[in-house]
Amino acid sequence: MGKYHSVIIGQGKPLIFLPALGFSGNEGLNIAESLAGSYECHLLDLPGLGKSDGLKGSVSMLDIASWVKQYADQTS
């Protein structure tokens, strides 16, 4: 699936931050810092944004959902 890029902040139950389209995962830094005592926050760059590799061809929401699930599966 390519390279994923995320910044992980905190410890506890995993939580994946998905930024608005066009922004990198670091947009959630303030939120992650406030939750860091209870959650392991993954500030994930969506495909083709920030430092994550893009997806090839026409991309649907199902493709994005699959991409995020694969990230979650590999980090668990």
C-alpha cells in the first residue's frame, strides 16, 4: 500500500486523527496534546498529503477507508 506517515503522541488507547482533506495529520497536534494522558494519538497524513505516499488512479472513499484500515491493522 505504500508508505504511511504519522506522528504518535501519548499513551493509552489508540486514536487515529484524520485531518480535513488538504491538511497533514499535524493539524490535530493541539487535540493530541490534550488527550496524550489517556490516548495514543496517531496524527496520520492521508494518502498523497504530507509525507504519506499517494494512491494510484481514481480514488474512492472506499479506497481511503481501506488504506486507513491497513494502517490501523499494521499498528495494532
